[in-house]
Amino acid sequence: MVAETKIKELDDSAVELTVTIPQTEVAQVYDKTVQKYCKTLQVKGFRKGKAPASVLELKYGEALKEETMYSLIEDSVEESLKEVEDTYKPLPYSTPKLVNEEGLVFDAQSDFSFAVSYDVYPTFETPAYEGLSITIPDVTVGEAEVAAELAQLQEQNSMIVEKTGAIEEGDIVTIDYAEIDEQGEVVEDTAREDFVFTVGTGYNFYKIDDQIIGMVKDEEKIIEKTYGEDHDIPEYVGKTISIKALIKAVKVKTLPELDDEFAQDVSDEYESLEDLKKATVKKLEETLDTQMNNYKANKLYDTILESVEVALPESMIQAELENTWRRFASQSGMSEQQLSDLLGYQGRGKSDMLQEWKPQARRSILIQMLLEKVSEEKEIEVSDEDIADVVGQLESIDDQDQKDYYTYLMKEEKKSQKVIDLLLENNEFKTGDAASYTDFMQNKVD
């Protein structure tokens, strides 16, 4: 059908494909269209299927030409895309669009030419990715980190017990409170019963932590409180109100002693506190190693990609953003509507989120493209044995197509990991300035 195809490269990894169909093919398809309707259309003055082609063309000429034209476009685009090199095949999420559709002219007695534009997979020169030198922070697991981890274990194994005596900061209180007016009557919709909070946190509406210190269980008190200019509720700024408070219960959190018995309570694996400390150090160091490898990889990506100049098509970025949005929605556990409502309360929308994520989406695409290039150059392969430790998770899946798909995803993930390991092994990482373990683990280190 197609006589000639031409490819013109456009900006942002797009191309324009021009297709020319010879007149003989154009006329043949047009005649088939006319004959099809000659057999099916009812024309006044003629029996069904007996109207001459000339009469049909006179009455429906423009519609017949339009149908023929779009039929030729659809079939010839499909044929042409099979013939172009892989470099010029459209991305899965980029549908070819007609160029200057309004200006198309169809004539069954002439060759027919048209053009479509679409996005293609971006290409770029492979940058240097081996023999580079990257500076990383000097991060170690120290006594402070071990102590913090043990303190967290203490907190997890703490007990809440009743307390006698006056309330102190850090105590956990159960309280009834309400705002009262000048006549001592409770102001409507201000009463709370059995409200529990930790004194000193400020996690109560009227911020009366300091005012209840020194009170005891079953004590009732009228608190006069004036709110300053910095108060976070505008209607209370500069206002003095009365709050009636009744202490229902006072409790205190008790932490277990850091001793051998505590270590044994944490796990049967430990016989002594020293065993627990060693295991804690090992756990923190393993976590640090994982975080440091991620840090190295990201610093390496940034260094390698500095020399990469590539125009990413918008359709590619939008597809990545939609994937990110779906992951975000899935992790939130909310429906699309619930997410939209939540963002609406914050004065934002999905489009605002996608715009914020755009730089990271671009970076993610470039990293994936880099890993694919390295994989091709190094001929990285993944066998069934490489994923044998995780493929057992698929045994419960009965659908073979689904099982094959998940197997493919596992192999792709394993291939990417092999490439990352290769990059880490073939570049130099120099230790620079010391950095806090906590800051490093919270991604606060550049």
C-alpha cells in the first residue's frame, strides 16, 4: 500500500512520519468504499443496492472520500510503523497524531500524502560510568546511636501504672474539662470527658499543661487562662477564659532497667545485656550499610548524568508521574476520591502533586535509561537460578500468564540490582567529612 515513508526528527524525542500512498492504491480503496455502500444504501428512486456509483458519489461524495481517507491513514500508519527502525517506533503511551489534519486534501485521482507525529524512545551517548571518584560522608555507629536504640526498646517495653501524688510533667492524665462562662455555666460544645494526654506535650485544646501541674487525682479546679498573640486559634488570641478541670486519673510510664533480665525479655536470643548491645550494633551497622549503598548509588547517578543531554518526551514523563501517583494512592490506603478530598482541604490537587514530582520523575527515567544502557553494554543476564530465592512466592498463583509476568518483573529487578552492584564495584568512593548517623539516616546529609 505505502509507496514512500520519510522520518523527520523533532524536538523532545518526537518524530514526524510522512507517508505517501500511490494513486492506484488510493483509487482501489476508494472504489471498494463506494461499492460497499452501493450494495447497502437505500437511495430514493432506486431499489436497495441498485443505485449507480455515480449517483452515490453525487449524493455522498464528501463522506465517501473522508471514510476512504481515514481508512488509508489507519492502515498505512500501521504498515509503516512495522517498517521503521526500532529507533523510530512510538512509545507505548504515545499515540500518533495527524499533522495539519484540517489541511488534508483527498483526491482519488492523485497520490495521497499525510504526516503523523509521535514520541519515540530517547537516545543519548553512553556517558563514562566506571573509574569515577565519589566522596561520601564518614558515618559510624557510636555509643549514642546504640543508647538511643536501647532507649526505644525500653519505651516499647514500658508499663503504664497508677500514680499517687501531684501531677508532674511527663505524667499521663485522664481529665474532664470544659469552658465556663461568667455565670459558671458550661459553654456549649466545649466539654470533653475522659480525655487522655501526656502533660507537657500540649496535646489538649486549651493548652492547660502548666496549669494542672501540682493537682492530684479527683481534684477539681477553675483555671483562668489568657492567650497571647502567638496562640494558634485566632478567636482566643488576647482573650481570658475560665476552664473547669477535673482530674480523673494520673498515671506514669515506668521503663524497665537495662540489665540482663531486660535483654532476655526482649528476645530468647540474648542471655545478657552485652548480647543485646552487640546485636543492636550489628543491626544498626547493617541498616547503615544499606543506606550507604543507596547514597553511593544516588551520588554516582548524579555524577554520571551530569554529562547526559537528552530531551525526554512529555508522554514519558506523564506516564512516570501517573505510576508515581498510583503508588502514592496505594500506599496511602485511600481511594482516589478520598485523596482528592484530603488534598482539597490543603488547598491542593492531584495536578499540584504531579508538578512537584516532575523533577524526580525525570531523574527516575534517566536513571532507568542509564541502567538499561549499562546492562546492554555489559550483557547482563538473569537466569531462573538468580531469582530462585523469591520465585517460590509465586507458587500460590494459578494463572500462568500472571505468574510469567511477575517472574519477568523479578528478573528485571534482579538485572537492575546486578547493574547497580557493578557500578558500585567499578567506581571509587572516598571518605570525606564526618556526619551524624541520625542526620544521615534521615537523608539530611548532602
